[in-house]
Amino acid sequence: WKYGESAPDGSPGNGNEVQMVELSDGSIQLNSRSSSGTRLRKLAVSNDGGASWSPLKDHEQLPEPQCMGSVLRYSFPEEGKSRILYAGPGTKRGRSQGTVHISYDEGKTWPMAKQVVPDGYAYSCLTKMPNGDVGLLYEADGYQQIRFMRLSLSTLERHDPQIKVACIGDSITYGAGIRDRKRQSYPAQLQQLLGPKYDIRNFGRSGADVLAINNGPYAKTKQHRAALAFQPDIVICNLGINDHALVEGHQQAFVSDYTNLFKQYSSLASQPKLFLWTDLAPVMPGQPNYQQCLGLRSTYARLLREVATKVHGKGIDMYSPLADHPNWFPDHLHPNAEGAESIAKVVAHTIAPGTHRFARVSWKDEPMGPAEGGFEKAR
């Protein structure tokens, strides 16, 4: 190996705190922390012993919150199977969820990802023990402790089924108004918080409502059909605000239609746990329907709690965490990325208690994208 040039940037941001591993053909792979980039590990390859490098490229299978990670060559192909291990935080949103990834094709793909530390996890170091176990030394508890963990290879390579979470609902679930909704909608941020143990899908539909007599009942949407086909283990539902013009005069129909919607999920073979927002996200002053929605708040809460009781679901209060933050609602109705982050944290703590300890990463203020219909064209 040689002391050579810096690896050129081939993706947003730059790399530092690198780890290196020799590949089976004698080349060297560099695995780098992402600094001011996309919160994905950056990889590059040198074919001349480190004198020069290919451009650093983000790897979609290796998320990280800007943190040093550890790389270990566990075995070469001639030992039966090529294995390269990478250990680091398994989330983009805070130094937690210590995860060991395994590559079987010389670092091209990382199909195995085993979360081994659910909470605080920062800098780390991997080693191969004399008996073949994997040793992992890591910073824990907000850098207050250094811990050692011994893991068997069979544990790391065991396939555990992901917990499937279907986020169903209206434009807030969809991420309307958030310019980078695929990365910053609340379901996307929930995935970042909970890591690879969970498979979280966004089945939000702008304009969706509950009442069958309204313009866009969720029960008739393709997103609902896709969510059912997903066979989720957990369902998180945010619906109701788009029924504001009709709910007062059709309260029992609202409860009946919402209950029937949920029964389609409870009858699935996956037998999902059901969660619904029983205290809806606030409509802020300045929105044309603010006064009406404010007056309906107690009615909504009562009806939604009745639905939760009927379907044996658990209610989520999404009003209290958001009500004092009008700055998170640029159009007075849809939360921005920071508001979506707060929603994701509430949901995460509800379905996986303890995730409230994850550090918050503030998003830069930016103009919101098209909100796709204010009160969503369903009025």
C-alpha cells in the first residue's frame, strides 16, 4: 500500500475518517464517513496500492449520521466465502442503532444488516476473534462508556424478517408541500429513525377522507389497495381532517366508515397492530378553515377515540407535539420537514418505545413545494 492522493469527490459532500480493506484481487476499497453530504457511506477503489483512487460514491445500503465506522475483512473467497463487515450507526438521524453489515461480493452490495445495539452507538472497531466470533468495541451512552460485544457469525448472518409498517392517510402522510418528500416526509424520517429492522412504506393520498359520501374516501384509493397487499404488521393512520365540512352532520357515518376501513386491515393474514391519530395535527391560524376545524377538535377527538375502541386500536396524540410550532406549517396546514420529523419521532416512540432518545437533526429552512390542493380539493 502507498500514501497517495486524496480520493476525488464523486457525490455531494466529502469524505473523512476513512477505513480501508483489501479486496480479493489486490485492490483496496476505501470506506468513508460522509461529511456534509447525503448521510450515506462513501466508497472508492484504488488499483495501484492507494496511489490514486476512483471517485467517492455514496452507497445506498449503508446509511450513516456522519460518524466514524469500522470495516473488517472477515474471510477471503479461498476460505470458503468472501465476507467484508462494516459496523456503524444504522440510521441517518443520530448516533444510535449500531448495525453490522456484511458484503459477500467484495463490497459491491451489502445484503445483510443486523442491528446489534438499539440505542446509543458512536465510534467503533471490529475484530475477528480466535474462535471465529466477531468482536465489536463501541462508544455507548452518549460517549460515557466504551463497551465490548462478542457476536457469532451465525447470529450476524441469520435472516430476521423486517417489521412492515404501512403509513396510510392524507396529504400530511404523503408529505405534501415538502420539497424532498421522499426523504423528508414523516414515513421517510420514521424509516431513518427505526433503521433496517423495519420496512416502512408511505401509502398517503392527498385529498383522502373517511366518509363514503365525500369526494375522496381513502377506502376507494389505489394507495389503500396497495397497503392491504403489503400485508403490514403495523398500520399508522391519519385521516379525518378532510371531512371537516360534513363530519358534524354525519358523525355515526364517520365512525362506521372509519371502522369498516380498519376492519379490512384487521382481517389481513398479517394481523397488524392498528394505530390512529385520535388527536389530529393542528390547522394553524391563517388557514381559511381554521375556525371551523378548531371548533371541531373535540368532536374529532371523541369520534376517533370511538373508532379506536371499536377496532381495538391505539390512539396517538399528534396535536400536542405540533400545536406550539406554527413555524412548522408554512401554509398553515401541512408541516414542513421539521414538523414531519416531530411526527416521525412521536410515531417511533409509540411503536418502538425508546426511540425518543435519538438526537434531532434540524433541516434547513426551505420553500415548500406544491401542497397539492390546500384542503386537498376534497371540499
